[in-house]
Amino acid sequence: MDATLLMLCLVVGLALVFDFINGFHDAANAIATVVSTRVLRPVTAVCFGAVLNFAGAMAGTEVAATVGKGLVNAPTLTLGTVFCTLIAAIVWNLITWYNGLPTSSSHALIGSLLGATFVSVGNENIIWGKVLEKVIVPMVSSPVLGLVIGFILMMALTWSFFRVKLGRINRIFGRLQIVSAGFMAYNHGLNDAQKSMGIIGLALLLVHPQSHFEIPLWVKLTCAIAMGLGTMSGGWRIMRTLGNKMIKLTPIHGFAAETTASAIISGASHFGIPVSTTQVISSSIMGVGATKRLSAVRWGIVGNILWAWLLTLPLTFALAALLMWVYKAIT
């Protein structure tokens, strides 16, 4: 096996490892609320989420195209650039998972790609206009939308059901929350699994140059399976943060948060925007929780999450840049 093919296999393997880690790192995005409200048992919830993550991952490639060719000048890169990108993103995900911080796997991968590209082939090969349009603006706007829409939807539900007894509300929204959690898991797969597909597609393009960017079926299948298996493995540290530490949820709150987040992520996926599913569901939970009273949200926990959000892009950029510098020095 020649060195190029060996490196390609290594990059594909790392991309699938990242996808698996993404699955258990972000499992909480889809199922934390349905577990914390006790609508589904944890094991049932992760299996349910895994199946729908797989289904979502097979449903499109718009986000994959953005990651693979829309943010950097792909033909100028090397497999070494992609290798350093994946190592940096994996390291960051493991650090934040260990500390129970629901950070963005998407921004970890994108920040790493930009940092490795910066050192590998220079600043001029980063398409900063697209980075602003597809990454920075959604990074700011999607949590704001989650907060505002979650608050409005929860207020509307509160006014609509304020005469209904609490027991009946819990029964109704306990059933509806299964639907909303399924929709959330599907859209998580649709957006997040495509990022690894985009990275593998980029690696294939570097080894086998062609006029158009495409994601082969085997790439979609392997990424969908890796994401599903990662979700099945749990991710309980982050699930406790989203499901219990930020705010005490009931089924109606879980339904409102999941419905809000799913709608935003679905729209972003349609336009090929690699939005942070973690940021969207977290901000939706905050917006829903704020309808109780502002003090119902544990803002100290929220502050830790916000810091992690803000630091993900620059720190992964720096880590990938350092790894790329070392890689160039020894090769």
C-alpha cells in the first residue's frame, strides 16, 4: 500500500472516529429533555435517537458540500491538512465531553479546518466571506433564534393550556415529546453527520481530483452508522448538564424546546449551513425555561456553556494550526 492510500485510509478512519465521538458528545441534543422528563427510559431514548440520527444522516448532503468545499480552497490542501483538522477536533470534543460541556462539534471541526488550512497553505485559501455567511452569522443568530422562538412558543402553549389540569398536560405532552425528540434526533443526523461526510469527501477529492464534489453512498452509510453508534453509547455527562443542571423540565417544556430547535436546524440544513445543534437546543431550553421566571434558569451553568461556545472556534483554530506546524516540520 503506497503512502497516499495509507494516509487516505487513516483520514477516513479518523473522520469516522470524530463522527462516533460527535454522536455520544451530542446525544444529549436530541434526547436529554425526553430523558429528564422521564417520558422515555435512558436506554430506550438512546436507541430511539440512534435510529433517527441514522435516518437523518442519509437524507441529504448540502451541509457536507459546505464543509468539504465551501469554506476553504479545497484543491490547495493536502491530506496532512485534513489529518491535523480531525486530530484537533477530536481532542477538543473529548476535553469538553469529559468536563460535561455541551460545546459545538461543528465549530470544533470548522475551527480546526480553518486553523490547519491557515498554516498549511495560507490565509488566502480560506474563503472568509463564506465563513462569515455560513459559520459566524449562524453562530450568533441561531442561539438568539432558539432563545426567542422557544420563549414565544412556550408562552403560547402556557396560555393555550392554562385551564387544563397538570396531570393531563403531562400525559398529552409526554406523547408529543416523543415525536419532537424524534424530529430533533433526525435533524441532528441531517446536519451533524454531514460534517464528517464533507471531510471524507474533501479527502477523496484530494486523492482523486474531479470537476465536481460528491459524497459516495458508502461514505453516507459509514458516517450514518458511526453517528448512530455514537448516540447509542450515551454521552451521559453532557446529558446531565442539558437535561437537569440548566433548568428543571416537564414534558411541555421539553416539547417546546425540541420543536423550536428542530425547526431551526431543519431550515439550516436545507440551506447547507453547518449550524451548531448544541447551541440551538441549549438556547431553546433557556428560552423555554425563562417563561417560568428568569431565576428558574441556572445562569451560572449557562455562563460556563457560553464561554465554551465563544472559545471553541479560536481554540480549535489554534490547536489545529499548532498541529499543522508540527506536521510540516517533521514531514
